[in-house]
Amino acid sequence: MSYPSQIEKQLHSALQQTSVAGDLPENLEVQVGPATDSRFGDYQSNIAMVLAKRLKTNPRALAEEIIEHFEPGDICEPAEIAGPGFINFRITTPSLESGLMAQIDDSERLGLPQLSDQESKKIVIDFSAPNIAKPMHVGHIRSTIIGDCLGRISRALGHEVITDNHIGDWGTQFGMIIYGWKHFLDQAALDEDPIEALLTIYKKVNDVSKEDDSIREECRRELVKLQQGDAENLEIWKQCVELSRGSLDKIYDLLDVKFDHWLGESFYNDRLAPLVEELEKEGHAVESDGALCVFFPDDPNLAERAPCMVRKKDGGFNYATTDIATIEHRVNEFNADDIWYVVGAEQKLHFDQIFAIAKKRELETGLNFIPFGSILGKDGKRFRTRSGDTVSLTDVLDEAVERARKIIGEKNPDLSDDEKEEISKIIGIGSVKYAELSQNRLTNYIFDWDNMLALKGNTAPYLINAYVRTRAIFRKLGHEKASILSN
Ligand code: ARG
């Protein structure tokens, strides 16, 4: 049992012996969390304050009473009170020692608990999911790294995890790309850097179509042709997908991120028309101004918001339609107990709506939206290049490795070139990943190279250094058991 849950149990028994024992609410949750300031202990609980407020009594006096009855056993020192009534706990050295030894002896799992078959779930994790034919930008790092990490942790705990890269490989942007491919394609540029060339095409069409309605109309026609299965347009689309896939694979390789499936938006195409018909028949979707929409009159959170459109006036389907089909597939084909979506906070309404629709359709699955804040530049605005463009993810990763290489060159000039290369990759990519994971997921964070690569503080280089030195100590002791890098 973990320290917090053991202390929680001991607190429960202590509470039973206090003068408020008879007034304790049923299902009382006694929470013990890490101490905010390690000078006062390792863990803390605010239970005395929470209870005192409810029972209208003095929190400090209640805390005194609780610690009087608290039996620390072998695991902690006698509890102490701080401030208005926090109770602090410090773990004893012998308890930490025996815990660490037990972890080291468990060379397979290092003491990580393993979920039982009943507890283990089948979880589909939807993350990364860039829109293709555009380069991945720095914002994609958040979903990619958080999603990958959730997958690894869940697997290690004993869940069955299916990772699915739901790429945006269908949609209105292809009308413009196909038009551009037919009119502005520069084959040499495409051979050299496909994604960059596709982006150039896209930007050019975007520019010219702004000034010329007839071009916009042409793009729309190209899109309709694609959707109706026109052979030439399908072939262009397929090439764009393949070219993009190649460049995405390079980034995922560098990040060591793998997906079990790549069921992008296009995978669900054939399912959309019948699905929308079903939604209409089931009475979930109704016509509104020529479009087909789902309203949520009974949902206090959604009733006042815009409805969820599942078919446009022109007969085309929406982002939401595909996501409804996707949930269905994951429930029926993957038998998912849970589906987790690691997507930016700005898509909250979309997910609230499609989750509500899944509920209306009685699809039995746990649906979880896992949002995150944005990456900001040092000026506190969205992180952009000097010219105001979004920052490409490849550029960020290249620069991270380059900066690490420079530091290594200065600190360890005698390493061989191969070693320098390998270590700069570990430290550079590790720094970007760790900068991501060490933040509060929900708040915005400031992208700062110097902090990220600093040798001191809560950074990857510091942790990697500590790890390497610890390994060296074990090596000298002849005890090479503990290795955590293999996962
Ligand atoms: N392609 C989308 C975007 O870039 C993210 C997709 C997230 N997953 C999903 N099932 N909708 O905004």
C-alpha cells in the first residue's frame, strides 16, 4: 500500500477516537497529499480544517486531538501541526530504506503495483492526430507526449492500451490542395521536402482564392469530386497522405512514439451517410436550416450552446460526424472500456457534444476528454517564429538536439563523435519531452530553451545526470539490478 493510503487509513482510525467521532459524515474522504513544503514533512492532510468547517469547531484544536490519537506505526514520525490546522507527516528513514530495498529486489517491476484482471481495462487513447499535408507545429508536441506517456503508464500498470492516431486526412483542406496540385505543383520542391511543398501550395491557393471567388468555387468542386470518388483526385489525395505519413514517421521515430493504429478521418468515410440516417431515424438529429443537427435540450451544459451539426446544407459531413462514427468503431470493434482523448482545451465543446450523442445512443464506454493548455513564447503570447509563423515541430526538435550538442561539446570535448551524437539526441529530445511533462497539464506554459536545457533545477539534463551518477554508484557496488530506462 502506498504511503498516502496507509496514512489515510491511520487517520481514519484516529478520527474514530476523537470527540467528533459521532458526527463524522458517512463516506468521509480523508485525503493525504505530498507536502507543499518539504521542510515540514513528506505528506500533509487538511482533514482537520475540512471537518472543522463542517462541524463548526476550531481546526487547530481538532488537529491536536487527531494527532494525539494518531498511531504512526513504523512508517512515520509523530505527526505535527502547522498553520491553521494542517497535519504533517514525515516518513521514517528505516521505512524509506526498506521500501527502496524492496523496490530494488523487484527487478521486474521496481515495486510498481500490477492491476488484477478485474481492475484492468481496455483503453483506447486518441492522441497526436495532426491534420496532414501541413507540417506538425510545436503545439502538437503536447498531445503527442502526454498521450504517449499516459499510454506507457497505463500499460505498465496492467491496462490493455490501444493507441490510435486519428489523423485529419480528409476534409475541406483537400479541395484547396488538389486545386493547387493541379495548378501550382513544383515537382522538384515536392521531391526535396514534400510537406514544405504541400504547404507552399496550400498557402498559394489560400492567397489567390481570397481574391478570386471563382477559384474558391473550383476548390469546392475539386473537394466534391474527391468525395464522390473521382479517380484522379483520389490518386492525388493518396499521394499527399503517403508523403505526409513519411514525414510524420520521422518525427515519431525521433520521439520514440508508436501507434497501434492509424485510423484517420478518411477511414470512416463510408460509415458517415448511413450513420447520419440512423441518427435521424432514432430521432437524435433533426433538420435545421437545411442542415442536420443534434440538439441537447435536456442537457444544462449544452442546451444553450450551438447544436452539433452532423450534415451540412450541401450534404457534406462534419468533424463531429466522423467522431461519432469513431466512437462507435472503438466500442464495437475494439471493445473499449474507456476512450481517452488528449486534445487541446479549445475543443471542449466538440467533445462534450459527441460524448452526449454517444450517451443518447447508449454506447457503453467511459469517455474522457484530457485537455491541456497552450505553449506560449517568452512574451506570454502564443509561441511563434520571429516572422509570426507557427513554429514547426521538426525545427524545435532539431534545435533541441543542436543545443544539447553544443553544451556537450563544451563540457566533454573528448567524447567520440558518435557518442556526442547519441548523447545529444538523448538529452535534446529528453529535454523537450520532460519540459512538457513537468508542467501542470492544464495551464499554459512558456517555452524557454534555457530553462529546458539547464543543468540545474527540475529539468531533463539534471535528472539524467542524477540517474547516470546513481547507476555509476551501483556499478561500483557491483549491483547492476536497477534499471529504469528500459521502459
Ligand atoms: N485533427 C484534430 C486537430 O488537429 C485533432 C483530432 C483529435 N481527435 C479526435 N478524435 N477528434 O485539431
